[in-house]
Amino acid sequence: MRRFVALLAFAALAACGGDSSTSPGVVTGTYSLQSVNGSPLPFTVIQIGADKYEIISDVIVLNEGGSFSETTNDRTTQNGVVTTSTITDAGTYTLTGTAITLVSTQSGTINGSVNNGTLTLTDQGVVAVYAK
């Protein structure tokens, strides 16, 4: 009987393991871009004179089962003409503790972290911070 109680206690402790401080919480949901390299949106990716390319908004949806989708709205100003467009992407993600790896069908692999409703992605020296 003592052995059975010990096994139940061990099983109960193992089931609570996800509550540690390294657990990212619930990661599924919609994350909206808040800043790029510390600058708020719209973020100017490149500007030459009056011509420029800007990110207006970006939303990443992390789904159950390890898939994600992304929708980016951008704006291009060239020779005084302003155009906007929407770019979509999708892929898969894996999570190890708070570390997240996104594998995009268009952009390749992007690494970052997710914790308490904040998704931070780093790609080629660019740091993008998203909030749920």
C-alpha cells in the first residue's frame, strides 16, 4: 500500500511539472507586432531619400498542433506614389521551454522566445517583439 501511495504522489508531482518558472504558459493565440529593434510601428525597413518601405502591421497566429500563420501589411513610397500590400506566410513551430523555432514556407527558420504573452523573434540581427 505504501508503494502505491508513493507512486501516486510521484505521478501527481510529475503532472505539475509544467508549472515551473520556465514554462511559457499558453502559447497558442494571436500575437501582434509591437516593435522592431525597439522602434514602434510603422517601422521603416529602408529609406533612400523620400522613397521608403515600411512595415505597418504584422500578426502571427500560433495554432494548436504546431502550425502558424502570419499576415504582414506593408507600405511602399516610391516617386511620391504610396502603395500598400498584404503578405501572408505559414509554417510550423516547435517549442522547448520558452524557446520557439518557426519554420516558414517563405522565410526559412526563425528563432526566438515566447513567455507570458510576449513573442520575441530574432532574425539576421533584427529583433521583433509581439504581444498577445
